[in-house]
Amino acid sequence: MEIIEPLREEIKQGPWKSATTISTIAVQAEPHTRIVIAMLKSIGYVELRIDEMKPKLLEIGKDLAETSHLLNSHTDLFSRLMSKQQQVEELLTRAHDLVSQQTEQDDVVVYEAMADGLSIAWRELSRQLELRGYILIDTYAFYELAQRHEQLNNHTNSLLHRALGASEASNSSQISSQPSDVAGIVRATQQAINELIGITASAVDIGSNIISQIRVVGSLADNAERAEEVVDACLTIEKVMLKMAQQWEMIDNFWNAERTKLESIVGTLEAAPSREVESSEHLQAHTNAAEAWLNAAKQTFHTMEVTPDAANQLLEEVKNQKEKLQKLNVSKHKDLSHRHAKLLKDFDGLANSLEEITQLSSKVQQFLQNADSVLNQLNQMAGELIDANAAIAGELGPLAHQKAGALIDEGEHLLSLESNEHVSQKVEVLKVRLTEVERLARERIALAKNSNQKLQAQLSALNSWLKDVAEAFLSHNGHLGDDYSSCVDFLSKHKQFAADVINKEQDVISVLSHSQELAATDRQKMAEFQKKYEQLRHILETRLELGRNFEQVQKFSKELDNSFVTVSNLLSSSNQSNFATHESIGQQIRNIIQLIHETLQQERHLGKT
């Protein structure tokens, strides 16, 4: 990876302390990744953040494979970039050291603006890459859910086709299945649909979070094409979410229409007479064995801590035992029918309890993984909020609440179902970190609000100065005068006022440099002030130039008057001198006339300018 030396351009304009600086950081990780962050500042009035990235900042991929490639490239880039942290810090230190090495005030302004821009560019680069990492991680998880949703959708459709076949066979009176076969289809279909519901809900939740993050990251730069990137990325996620929702809706509608028919078929099959009439003793023995096995399984379930793996194993055995029990035809034996039905109900109850354990365990594991991911993101957000502006704080605070709040609610729901020390610890840590992030966000927003109030007060004071002092001065001191004395007075007053404006310049730059932190209405007021202030400077510079030229004209006029007096004196003296001196006096007169001619030419030139 190569960090390209930052570009710095400085432009000094006239006697005013003004500078335009461009600070650029470029990062290149061969062969596919290149990032350029540029910060443009002009006299403290304009601040523009521009970036160029390959791949694009909001390129998230259209499927799991593309996102996996982007995430791997991003992780590699970020780790290699962090390995250059010390080199970058040394570079930033050298940039700030250059400020103290300058002897001219104008150079101090230029280099200070350059150093600040370079630091901001580095922070912007780090912030954007961190937020992009969040988006890619969540997008990868989103596409994993989408892929699992697609697989489960195909599996559920297959089960529904089998169910449809059983229903059609029932309508044509061609039922040949055992009750356990149809019941198994019903049970498997319902289980698949329940899982599909959970995956759809999780995917929609993650997709909504991704869209929120995309909008946050999209606001971090002033690129003209960034809005289009935001729209494209959001549409990519929304299309997948819409597809999953449509698939789920079709399956749910079909299942609601067919489930009642299938349950009726199961009842019909169970009531149908068996082709083989089994003896009462044989049925009694099988029923006793099933009951004994069920009692032993219940004893194990209630007295021992059943792990998820053990619960899965026991659940399979329960299903096998139930299927065996369902195959017994007890319709001809009324004494066994009631007992048989009760055993089937008890098997269902134990199976449901075991399924709850496995599902709860799966939810707990998923919760713990999500909690670790969100905690890592909250820690990074807390670091970002230390020096974030109000806009970023206003986005990160709600984003943190959206991510962690839903996860905390999920953890508390899991705890209401079953006590779990790991879940309880994660919930408490999430609450603490979320509270800290929200506190930091509120502090940054409050600080920005106080800063905005201060800026508004400064802007109001500057507007008052501009109206009551500057504009009043220009209005009452616009007469240039008609002699040398009045011209000198005009020029002296304007030079003094120009010095006052220069002293006010730093306050103006300070206020204008924070214009992006203000609300839209205040930014409009600041733009109007800036326009009037620039007009003031232009008028003042024009008057100073005009005053200096007029002063020079008055000096020339005074010199011409003196020259004419000298010529007059020479002519008067020549009438009283002898002939020998006439030639010398004539030469002096010619020299003076030549000087008068040159002075008049200079005066004409000044008059034209």
C-alpha cells in the first residue's frame, strides 16, 4: 500500500490575509483499491470535501459473492492503512511544524490552513472507511440471510407441492398414504414456514439498518455523484427485501388455504380401518412400550439439563416413537383409543418443548454473535464521536440506538424465556455502551448548539459593525476633495479604516469557516454578510487606489505651479541681465518646459487609469 504525499497549493491575494489550500491524501492498495480524499479551503469561507474511491464508497455488491469480495478487500485495505498510522502521524506533525517555522504572517495563515486541512482529510478518510466497514459487514449478513431464505423458500415450495399432491389425491378419493406420512408433511411444512418467518423478519431488520447507514455515509462528502450512489445502494437492498417479502406472502397465502384440508386428511386417514387387524394383546404391548419410553424421556427432560445437541437427538427419537404409535390401528379397540390419543398428544407436547429448546439455543447463539458485532460497532462509534461535528453526531446517535436498542429488546425477551448468564452480561454491556454513545452524541450536539449560538452572536455583531460602522463610514467619507489637503485627509481616513478592517479580518474568517455547522437560514444570512463584506473590501480598495492617484495628481499640480513660477522668475530676471547670461537662462527655461511636458504626460496617464 502506498500513501501518496499530500498536495498543497497556496494562493496569496493582495494585502489581505487570504489563502486557498488543497490538502489531499491518496491511498492505493494494488491491484484493485484506490482512495483519494481532498479538502479545499478558501480564505476560511469555503470548505469542500471531495473523495474518489475505487471501488466506490457505497458499492456494496449485488449478491453474497460480490459482497464477500468487497468485504475482504476492504478489511485488507483497512488493516494495511492502520499499519501506516505512525507514518501518517509523522506526516501530520511535520505539516504542523511548518507553521511555527514561518516568519511572515501571511505564510502562517497559509500553512496553518494547509495543516488543518490535511488533518481533517485523514480523519475523514478513517471515518468513511470505518462506516463503510459497518455497511459491508451488515450487507454480508443480509445476503447470507437472503441466500438461506432462497434455499428455505425452495424447500418449502417442495413441501407445499407434496402437500398439494396429497390434497388432490384426497379430492379424487385415491388416498393411499399412512396418516404419519401426511402428518409429517404438515409438520415439516409448518416448521419450514416458521423458520422462513424468522429469516424474513431478521433480513428486513438488517436491510433497514443498512439503508440508514448508507444515508449517513452518503452525507459525508460533497461529491455531485454521491446522491446517485446512495439511491443505487438503497435500491439494491430494497429489491432483495421486496423479493423475500413477495416469496413469503405467496407461501403464506397458499399454506393458509391448504393447511385445513391437510389436517382433515390426517384425521380421515387415522380413522380409516387398517388392512390388517392386529390383536388386542399386540396393540396393548406396543402402546405400553411407547408409554414407558415416553415416561422415561419426560423424566430425562425434567430432571437433567438438556443441551441443544441432546435436545435435537431426543427430538428425533420422539418423532420416530410417535410415528410408530401412529401406525397402530386402535379404531377397533375402544379401550385403547382414548389412551392412544392421549399418548399422541403427550408426544406432541414433548416434541414442542424440545423444539423450543433447540430454537431458543439457536436464537441465543445468534444473539451473542450479533451482540459482539454491535458492541464492536458501538466502540468505534464512541471513538468517532469524540471529535465529530453535530451532523455526524445527529446521525450516529439514532443509528446506535437503532442497532443496539433492537438487540437489547431481543436479549431481554430471551431472558424472559430462560435465564442465561451470557445473555444477561451481553445485555448489560450493550446498555452501558449504548448509553455512552448516546451521551457522547448529545454532548457533541449540545457543544455544536452552543457553538452555533456563539457563531450567531458573532455574526450578529459583524452585521451590526458592517451596517453601523463600515457602511456609515463609506457613506460619510465619499468626497475626494478638490485640493491637496482634502485629498490627504481622504486618504488618511481610508487607510485608518482599512487597518480597522484588517484587524476585523480574523473574526470574519473565524465565523465564515464554521458556516457548515449552522442551520440553512443562518447559512443564508452568513452568505449575505459575506457578499456585503466582499463589496466593502472592493469599495475600500478602489477608494484607496483612487486616493493615492489623486494625491499624486495634486503633487504634480503643485510641482507644475512651482515650475511656472520659476519660469516667470527667470524671464523677469533675463530682462535685467546682460546678453551673456541670456543663453544660460534660455537653456534653464527649456529644461523646465521639458519637465513640465513630462509631468503633464504622467498626469494624463494617471487620469486614464
